[in-house]
Amino acid sequence: MNLNCPYCGETIPYDPSLAGQPVQCSYCDNAIQMPSVDELPEELREEVRREEANRQQTQQRKYQRKQQRYLREIEREEKRKVPQKRPSYSHWSSVLLGRSEEMPFRLMPGESVIDELVISHRLFFIFPRGVTRVTLTNSRLLYHATNIFSPIYWILLALFPPLIFHYAFRLQRNRYLSVPLSRIDSIEKAYRANRLVLMVCVVAVAGLYSLTAGLAAWHPSRWEAMGQFGWFLSWGIWILSGPITLFSLLKTRIFGVQVRSMNNVFFASVGAVDEGVSRARCDSFIQKVSVQIERVGKRTE
């Protein structure tokens, strides 16, 4: 709402909070006394009341939204503190369907969670392969790795029984570890090659070589008919196999957090198809752990 200056006739924005106080006109620089709401005409008075009511409603809506956000944050914090019920391995379906059973850590008196990494491992982008959880508190680093067997593992085992030796090795990777921050020697971001991709590349190159050799042995007439093309094909496979394999390993390399302590070493890996953690998130977690290790070291000195 605007008022007209009695000296120059220009419009001046009306502010009820300045009622009864002198206000300088921005056009003619004359002092004007801002009238109160009761001194205004009836039409302007109703307009001021409507604007004031709208302003109060807007402030009330902002306050309600702020309260709702605050209550949602409290609810999320309470859900994090309350241990969730985990499916049990006692039922046969839990084993066959690959449901992981996680044993929640119990915090000590005065201990609080600072940050946590939860990595969901996948096989072929779809099938769950396990869950790794690394929790940072103000006094410990908690590590829990659970490897599960989804239905695809049972199918692969039925098609290729020697995989049972690999599965027996995977069972040893289930770990439940608690490391005090004062006993950690080093923490770093490490990289590893994806062995599955390396094996696929080696098998593919060997298959192409076998295909060309078989064609030359079984159909020598066709191989001779190909002439220089067969020669270029063999040398092309030989020249391109190394760079393509290296490029595939670099694009699918595994990164993660590697922790070394006095008695234990563990590596929380994140593959190309895993979910839950990015490289930036991993770097941030390592920095937080380093800060807490320095804090604990200064406190013990």
C-alpha cells in the first residue's frame, strides 16, 4: 500500500511500524509524519489490515514448515538409534533368498556415532552379494562385512559344482571387527583390479585366438582365401588385447578404505556396480577418521 506525499504528490510506501514517526520523502526530501492505521480512511484501513493478516499467515506457514522439518529430523535420528529387526537365518527362505543378517554394534557409555559407510555389493548389477558397514565413533572404528548367497549363486553352483570351493572361501570374508582409534596405524584410499573383468578379458582374447586358430586348422582353404585379412585379424587381436584389457580394468577398478592396525587389516571395497558410496563420500570418511585419530592421539599424550 502506498501514500501520496502532500508536497510533491509522489507515492511513498506505507509502513504501519513507523506510524507517528517522521519519514523523509525520497523525491522532495521533505519530512512527512507517517499516519497511524486509525488515521487512515476506511478503505485504506481495510487494505492495511488485509496485508497484515496475509503477512501473519505467511509467517505462520513458514514456522509450521520449519517445525515439520525439525520433527522429521528428530524422527530420522530416533530411527537410526533404534536397532532395526533383522531377518533371521533360522528360516530356510532366508538362506535361499540371500537375506543378510547384520549384528548391530552396541555403543559404549559416552560413545557416539560420527559417520558411517554402508556399501551394498551387487553381482551383475542386479543380484545382492553382501553388505559392508564401516562406522566411525569418537573412540572406535567398527567394521561389519556380510557376504550372502542370492538365488543366482545357487543356480551357478548347480551348473558348475566346483564353485563350492570359491563359496567356501567367501564365507571367510564375513567379519565383525572393532578397532580402537588409538591402535590404528594407517588409513588410506586403496585401489584394486577387478578380477572378474580381468578373467573375462583373458577368456575373450583366448576365445578369439582359438577361433582364428580353429578356422585355420579346420578350414585351411577358407583361411587361405581370406589372405591378408586373416593375417591382419591375428595381429589386430594381439595388438589390441593389451590396451583394451587395461582400459577395462581402469574403468572398473575397485576403490575403498583400507585400515591397518596393530593386529588387523581390513579393506572395505566399492566396485563398479556397488551402491551406497561414491569416491567423494569415501574421501570425506577418510578425512573424518584421520581427524578423530589425531584427536585421540593428542588426548592420550
